[in-house]
Amino acid sequence: MQELVWLLLLPVAAASGWWVASRAYRRGKEQVAPEFTSDYIKGLNYLLNEQTDKAIELFIRMLEVNSDTVETHLALGSLFRRRGEVDRAIRIHQNLIARPTLTTEQRGLALLELADDYMRAGLLDRAENLFLELIELNLHNSAALWHLLDIYQQEKEWDKAIAVAHRIESDAGKPMDSIVAQYCCELAERSLDHDDYGEAVSLLHRALESDRNCVRASLLIGRLERERGNCGEALKAYQQVLQQDVEFTPEVVDPLISCYTEMGKSEEIPSFLNQIVEAYPAVKSVLRLAELLEKREGREAAEQFMLQQQRSTPSLRGLRWVIHAQLDRAVEQDGRAGLQLLDDLTGKLIEGLPSYHCQQCGFDAKRIYWQCPSCKRWNTVKPVKGVGSDANKTPSILGES
């Protein structure tokens, strides 16, 4: 690390030497001022002796803040921030902003760097004020808006986040509909926490207006309608999920079965399960269909179905179902012991399996996250399909979206 910092600082030292020498030349002097030469050599000695902190402080003192050295100070401040020395970076950038001789563009750069310092230090309110000032001055709007969006997400100020997202879309032409829909869902869940069902439903429909493929909004509407006893409306919402993103099939299999049952339409469940297994054979759908086959046609028919599914879409949970079936039919003790061992091993493996996976960064989780905790992307965490399957390559979805 010390060697890296040394290499970074040597160009700074060289630049400072060139700058002072050029000033001396412009003034008609044939030699650099003796006091500079002494400080310059002292700074190089600090570097050679790996006393980087002393060297940096010395070079900062040597560089008078003016139009020729603003970029050098900005670079030094950025270096401190990357090293994690945010306090020093803040001091440098605050010192720059205090200078009345800066041009508008230079002041804008200094404000942007200082705001970044505050972000790194966790001083989000101060950073927010600086980014708002930059937008008011019409300087570095794009960077300021994206930083503001990050701040409002961290502080869960979703109304402000929506306003900034619309501004980004307007200024840069970047589609923000799917993200705005997530913000509306966040507000809806907050309303549900306060038992404001009317406001929640309104926000969820607003989310779908922003992004008609917002799975989260449909899942929440389905849950709300079921809680109200409106199974017909809940059924529509859950079926919509299958049209929006077939990879979320595991999230709606059990709720759909419950809706059919509560509506007295249990006879439609086999057709429904066959349809979704054919479109997207996620392990939960396959297991539910196997259970139904066992009730209607017996264990042998269910076992044949599961063996066929394991060949095409293998999964540990499916394998364990087959092992259980073999255990039930095993007579000899030696055979049962081996199968029991396999059952225990697959059970332990299943306990450690993630249920959800981020398709952007690979983050694994046991529960759904609508914003990945690792890469901070929205709509990238999806249910895991099964061991040995390619969850990113799916058949066509049911119906038309």
C-alpha cells in the first residue's frame, strides 16, 4: 500500500515542481527560489523514507491555491478519500470552496468533491444540501441527481426518490419506470404497516401504471385481496404474476392453489399445475403436482413423474422426494440404511441452499429482496429454479404480457 501511495504522490510532487519552476520562468528568474528547493527536497526525502503523511502535508503547503493548482488540490482530496482519510479530504475541499478566486466551474467541482466526501463519511444531510445547491446552480446535474437518488434510497424517503427519478428520466432520457414502481411499492408497504389499506391499494395501482410488469405490486395486491376475502381478485393478481415474469412462479403456486380451493374450484388445480410445470418447471410447482398425482393416481404414478422431472430439471428437493418414495418401498434393512443416509445428506444440503439469487452480482439469500443488498440493483433477485437448471433461460411465459 505504501508503495502505491508513493507512486501516486511522485507525479504530484513532480507537477508541483514544474508549476513553481514555470512561475519562476515567467517572472524572468533563472533559478527556482531557494526556499522552494529546500521544501521540495525535504518532501522527496519524506517520500524516500516512506513518511507519506509528512510528504503530503508539505506538498499541500507548497501549493498555493490559485487557478493553476485547483486541479492538483482536487486530486489530492480525492486521493485522501480513496485512502479512507475522509477528514483530510473534507478539509482540502472546504479550503478550496472558501477561496473567492475560483471560477464557477472550479467551485462546482469542489462542491461535488466535498459532497462525495460527506457521502463517504455518512453525513448524508450535508451531502444532500450540496447536491441540491449544485442542481440549483445547474452544475453537474446528472451526478448530483444520481447521488441524491442514492441518499433518498438510504434514508427511505421514497416520495423524494420518485421526484428525483422523474427528473433523471426527463433530463437524461433514461427509463426509470421500473424503479419508480418499486418506490411506490415501498410506500404501499409503509401504508400497510399503518393499516391504511386504501392508500396501499392506490399506490400499488400507481406502481402498475408506472411498470405493468411489476411483480411485487401484483403479489401485494393478491395478498391484500386474499386478506379481504376477495379470492377472485386475488386469483387475477397471482395469475398476472405468471404473465409478468414466469421466474416468480414459485411465489404464486401455493397462493393460487389456496384461491382455487377457497373458491370451490379444486377441480381446476390439476390443469393449472400442469400448465405452469410445462411452462416453467420450478421445483415447488413440480412437488405440488407430484402430491396431487399421488392423491389421484397413486404413489407409482407420482414417482414416475418425479423421475422424469429429475432427468430434465434436477433439484435436490426433487431428489429427496424420490429418496423418500424409495424408502417407503424398501424392505431389506441394508437398502433402507443406504437410502436413509442419502436422505439425511440431501436434507442437510437443502438446509444450506439459497432460495433466491441475484442475477446481476450473484448474491444468494433465503428470502426475497426487491433491492439486492450487495449490488443495490432493483428487480435482480429472483427465486432459484433448481440444481442443474439455467434460471436465466426460460420458456415463453403463460399468456401475453
